[in-house]
Amino acid sequence: MYLLLLKFLGTLSGNCDLLVEKLAFSNRRNRRKAGRLMTALGLAEKGFHIAPRLSPLIKGDDGLLRRRGLGASSLKQEKPEPKKGFLQKLREKFKNKRIHHEEATWQGLEQLEKRVLLSASNGSEILQDDSTSTVIDVPLQPQESSEDVKSDSILETVEALSLNSLAIINWDVQDPQTMINGLPIGTAHVILDGDRDGVQQIAEILANYSDLDAVHIFSHGQAGSISLGNTTLSTENYFLYDSELESWGNALSEDGDILFYGCDVAGNEAGVNFLGELAALTGADVAASDDITGKDGDWVLEVESGEIDTNEIVIEPFNFSLTPVAGNNFRPMGELIDSTATSTISINNIFNNDSDTDTSHAFWLTSGTTGTETRISAYGTLEINRATGFVLYTLNNTNPTINGLDVGQRINDVFFYTITDGAVTDSARIRIRINGRNDSPVGVDDTASITELMDDSSTNSVSGGDILANDSDPEGHDFNLTTTGTTTMVGLYGTIEIKESDGTYKYFLDNNIAAVNELGTASAPLFDTFTYFITDTSIPGSPGGTGNIIITINGINDSPTAVSNTETITELVDDLSPGVISYTASAGLLSDDIDPEDNLSVKASSTGTQTSDYGTVNINSDGSYSYTLNNTSTKVQKLTSGSTVTDEFDYTITDSSNSDSAQVRIVIKGKEDSPIAVDDAASITELFDSTAINSVNGSDILANDSDPEENSFSLTSGTAGTTTFAATYGTFYIYRSDGTFKYDLNNANATVNALNTGDTLTDTFAYVITDSNTNTGMGNIIVTINGVNDTPTFVDDSATITELVDSTATSTISVTATSGMLANDSDPEDNLSVKNPGPSSGNYGNLTVNIDGSYSYILDNTNTTVNALGTATTLTETFTYTITDGAFSDTTVLKIYINGANDSPAPVNDTSSITELVDSTATNTVLQNSALAFTDPESDTPLTVIAGDIGDHTGSFGTLTLNANGSYSYNLDDANATVNAL
């Protein structure tokens, strides 16, 4: 508990008012301090002391506790009158009184017994402050002044020392915050976990305390039991918690008290004895209530076992009582040894020990009447069949707390359930007691790491400390390795030695193992695992456990090893095209190079193209490459059959950190090539306007020929005489003795003659040479024939047209190019054209000439001369034109012959006049002796009247007589009325 010391300011002479905010006399030590303080203040005589409240129980001759003042057989339960606390009495005594300090006597103090009973009154005078008070030394020298001081000025400050007590509240207490708020200032508090054994929890909590004056425990109770966590501490099981209860007492001071605030905990003889047993196990003074605690009751703990120095805590207001709950169920079970499997236990019907005072009412779980209700705790799983009350509990043997239970140890798993009859509810617990067994010790894996050696296949090592240091035994038993001396084990990548004497070990890594050597800096590590065995030594024949030593092997980037590559290629025979060999990455330069980490590439400086006298290599970063043999190289061509030469190129490989160099070697195999005959050339120009033969001479055709292997060679046809060859456009003459030649051009050849300036022809003669190894080669003598523009040949052209009969329209003749002016002309080069095309006007018509020699002529039939042509007559129209081949031109003519035709004659109307006779009806006559007026275009035949028209012709006013020669007469009919009317 905490003691509030008083600090008095001002004069303490004479009488004074004493204002006490709070003074808690909770145990013997504080009572003694308070007594000495009151004596020093002059409020009590020397030797004054404060005694604890007397216990209402007294032990009889039979050893049983009975209420003080009652008979031996009487256990009448009375509720004592509330007592005023000592501080309250002290305040009332001095309120508004003046006391001269030097004459201070505590009037009325003699009315109190020298053993003053202190109350734990929690009235309004209690300072409601949750802050932790600080100890302040109080000077208590009385002042000599006789000045009186009022009580409210005497006490300036009241500061608290930490009270040495602890309040423990069960998890199911309603409105715990109100209870916490009602605790005395500085009283620490803890709320129990409803899923764990409360007795054990309190033991764990109190293990952190010492020299406590009091422990206040608030929970639901009933006669002989109190709920703690998920279990109930009662007369039936307290002996199972002997070790835990004993540990409770270790946290208390010599006069420490344990106070149980729960309804009816000491409500019968069994409850009273329950307190006695708890006092015996804890070594503490124990108090509890024998009636209702909280609402509808009080906070007085009527029954004590031992001398209680601590005042009860009164929680006001608090609207709940700490009443008991429905009937509980209990089942014991044992954990499995060295097993993480589950084990089960069942209760047939949890309703069997529940009841309803009104027997006519049925009751059921508040969660329902069908299906299964499942609860899960840290220790296991509880399943309740709502209809039958059947319970199945499955223990979680993986829980470390369960595993840690030793033989003889136990733990409780408690579950709450609530029943109702439709109007009222009540709760009960199902408690599973879990008994411990001896489990095997647990080996915890030990680890170490080691890095492979770089470019080294020898062995390196790593050492480790005691492998047992982090191992444990669930029950805390001693254990050691099952082996003795030094144990050697061979792993995947190395060997380990373990010393039994101190548990140390040493691991030797074999760097010669491929998997180790292949590790890179960024590679996933390798693991070498070794299992060791440990044995519980405290119990003979107890099971053993295992642990692992796991060695992590880290890689390092080893240097790569480049291996030279050698490939073969054969030169081509009589072929100067390139020879190529190619290799993909899988068969390339890196395929036989070595890097333990397998991440090689060709260094950038080595990639690309490298050229030698024999060929070119192209290297890619992935090691693929190609080699192109230069068969045109003189050095390659000089290789004979059976001879070889090696073409070497350097390259460097890298794994991004380290590098190495090697060569790619190409072995070139030679072949016997044929001699090489190089073509010889000459040129000649055709003769101008001539069909004669002209010639050209050439030098030694072998002068530019060669043999790749430098063997001797000559014409295959021999070395004497002349070879004559009639070619396409002329004749070749090869003089074998010196290799010279002559070519005669045949200018009479139409193709040659047709050559124009700038045109060429070639005439070829193939010759064969043979070397000393009888290999042959072929060359050509190629003569180029240059053209010349020969003079064209021109021929006159003519065409015929006939005039139209009785028509003045035009008539036309048209001639195409194939039949035109150039059709009968000739030019060796065949490129003639009309030099002056266009229209031309003639005497009888118009001519239009085109450049390709086509033309058209239009005859003018209105022309008198043309019209006068008779059937047997003709006219001739002549036009002159020029043709050219681009270099030479000449003039020629086009004659148009116009044939005549017999046109019809054209009659001309004739007229005469006659005068009627006056007053006469006789006829009169007009005579025309000349012929009728007719014209004829040809005028070559006399015109006559056709026979049918000769004779008389009667008209309207007279008669016409027509003669054969065209002469006529007209007789007027003067008797005609019309004529007479004139």
C-alpha cells in the first residue's frame, strides 16, 4: 500500500486544525509509522500504536474457525454495522477546532481502544488521482509560535508514496473500468486472460513482484471456489496448484495479505476451510466474503484466516455483483509425447449438472439449439453439440505451453457457455485439465556459412560454437549429445566434425566438387545439412531429439579458362568464290571454354571482324563465329594437295569480372588447282562501204596466264604449227610456237556490215592450256569488232490515183512506213529516216510525208486539168524528198500518177421568145437553127439528142419540134384563151 505523508506548513504551536486528505494504514509497517507520526505531532501519547481490526472468526478447540462471540456450533452469518474509518473519526474530531500546538492532546482519543480498528473507507475524502505520488520528506519540528492557524492553511500539499499492493481483476468481471477507477491511488492492476489458467497467470504475474503488502483479487465466486481465468480455484482442485499457490506467497511481505472479492467464497464451512488451506499453501493471511459482494451486498470481507492488516477496497458506484455462474464441467487429459498430432476428450452432456430452479422451465444454449458451436483457444478446440450437450475437445499438441508440461504438471483450458430459459441467462465453464508428460529435448538448427575458394580446388573450413546452446528441453531437463568423442559425418559438399565434449564443430568444404566450383557471386547458395541427436539425461530411457547443423555455402566468381578452338577448311578447286564455315553459340568458341559459374561471353574488344592473309573471322559475343576463306588469295592458291596452313585469331572471354584469352585456329587444306588462263583481247574496225577482209594481230596469249602452284604449262594443242579456227565473223590463226595470233574480219558478213558507229560485236576463240601435272585450264581470245557508218542506197518511189467520176470531191491515197518512201531504200545499219517531213503542194493535189517514210496524197478533182482527163489519159505529179541515216543524206523523188475517167456531159437550158397574133387565132412560129447548149468535160465526142426526145412536144400554149442535132421550132397557139387574153 501507499502511505500519504503530511507536510505541515506554518506554525504548529497551539491548537491547529488537522486536514487529512488520505491516510491509509494498510499493514503493520504503515501502522507503526502512523503511530510514531501521531506521537511526534502530539496527537497521541508515547507508546501509542494502531492495531488491525480483529478477525470476526476465532478458532475453536476442534480446530474449526467460528464467528467471534458465538457458540461453538453457531455459524450465524451477520452483516456487521459499517464502521467509521479512523481518518473519518480523526477529521470529525478536529473539524473547525483550534488547538494550541504546544498543549496538543487528542481529546477523545482515550475513548478509543489502544487497539484502534481502521476501516478501508473509500469516502469522499479519498483523493481521486491516478498519478503516481512522490515521496516527500516531512519536517515535523513544532513551532514555538502561539498563533492559531486554520486547518485549511496548515496542510499545503499531500503527496503520495507508491502503495505496495496489487489488484487482480478476472476477465469476466462486468464493468472493469469502474472497478479500476475505484482502486486506491497508485494501486497497480492486472486483468486476467480468459483463455488461460488464472492460477498460473497470477503465479506468472506475481513472479515480477516482491514484498507486496496485499493482493486484491476480484472475481465471481461461490462457496468454496472463485473463478480465475479459464479455471475455477476451489476446494476440489486447490491441491493441484500447490506449486503455483506457494509461488504466490513468495511475492508477499512477511505480513502480506490476499483478499478475495467474490460472492460467498467463505459462505459455508467448506469455504472457510478453503481459506485456511489457501493460507497454508501461500503462507499469507487470507480474507474473503461470506455473502454477496458488490451490488446488493457490500465490500466487507467477513471471514479471515490469519491477521489481516489490509483494509478492504470499496468500489462505489458498482452496479454488478460478483455472483457465481452455472454448473461447471471438468475433464482431465494428457498431452502427447513428442507429437504435433491432436488428441481428443469428450463430455457426454454439459447440461447434466446445470439446472433451473423453476423445474417447469427448460433451458438451452443462448447460441441456439441446433448445430455445433466451436470455440478455439491457445491449447485446443472445443466443439459443443447444441442439441445434446455433447462436447468434444481436441488438444493442440503443437502449443509450446502444452509441450512444456512435465510429468506431474498440468494446465487448464477453460471455455464459457451461457444457458437461458428464455427469460434469465446464466454462464458456466467447461474446464479441460491437461496433464504433462516428458517430451524429447528440442534441437534448434545451428547455422554457419562458408565461401568457396577462388580458383582453388583445395579444402577450407568454418568452425561453430556449442550446438546445444540454443537447444532446449520442453520440461527444462538436462540433455546432451548421444555420441561421445568426435563424430565425423560426410555431407554433400564437405565433411563435419562434432565434439561431444563441448558441442563445437568444424566443417571442411570440398572445393573440388563441381557444384561448389560452379557457384557464382550471385548464385543461390548451397546447403549442407547434418543431423545430430540429443538425449534427455534426467530420466533414464527418455526419448531423444534431433537438431541440424546447416552450412550455407556461398559462391565466388572463379576465373574462366579459355580453350583454343581448331577447325578445318579446304580451299576450293578452280573456284575463287569464298569458302565459309560457321558455328552457332552451342558449338562456338565458348562451348569448350570453362567457367564454373557458366556465364561467359566474348569480350567486346574481341568481337567483330578480323582479317588475315588467308581469310576473315567474324566473332559474336555469345561465342558463335564464322570464317570466310579467301580463295582469291595468292597464298591460298599456292597451297598444293596435302599441304596445310593455319590461320590464327586471338579472342578474350570474360565472366564480367575475370577474363582469359585463347585462339581460334583455322587449318586450311590445299588442293591442286588447274592453271589459270586469262582472256586475251584485241579489237578491229569494219571497212567503210567495203566487203573486203581486214586483219588484227595479237601477242603471246600465254603471257598473262599462270599456274597457282607455279607449275609449268603450255597450249594443249602443242607448241608448233598453226591452229586455224573459223569464228562467227572472221577467222582466228593461233601460232603455237610463240602463242601469237591473227584475226581476219569478214566485212561481207551482213551482221558486220550492219554495224554503225559505236556498235560492236565480239568474236571469241577458246584455247586450252595444260600444266606439268596434266591439269588444264581454258582461256579465250576475244576480238571486239567496232562498227562504222556505211553509206545508204536510195530508190525513187511512185504511186497511182484515179480521178473521181462526175465529182468535185477529193480523193486520197495513204501509204504506211513499211511500203512508204524508205521501204525500197537500204542502209547497212538500218537507221534511215526522211530528213524533211511535212506537207507539200503539187499541181493537182497535196502531199504529206512523215519521218518514217509513210505519206498521203490528196487529189484535187475540181482541177480542170484533172477533170478533163479521159479514160485513156494520165497526169504525173512529182515531189522531191531527202532521206538520211544520220550521217549521210541523198535526194530522191516520189511520182504520183493520176489516171483519168469519162465524166457525164452537162446540158444548159435554152430560151426563145414569140409574140401572139393580134386579133387572130392562127398559129405563128419561132425557129432556132442552132443546136441546144450542152457541155462535155472531155469535148472529144459530138453530142446528139437521144432518139426518144426527137420530134414534137405539146406544151400548154403551143408545140415544140426538136431535131437530132439539137435545132428546134415552136408553134404558138393564138387560139388559146390564155394566150388571147394576154
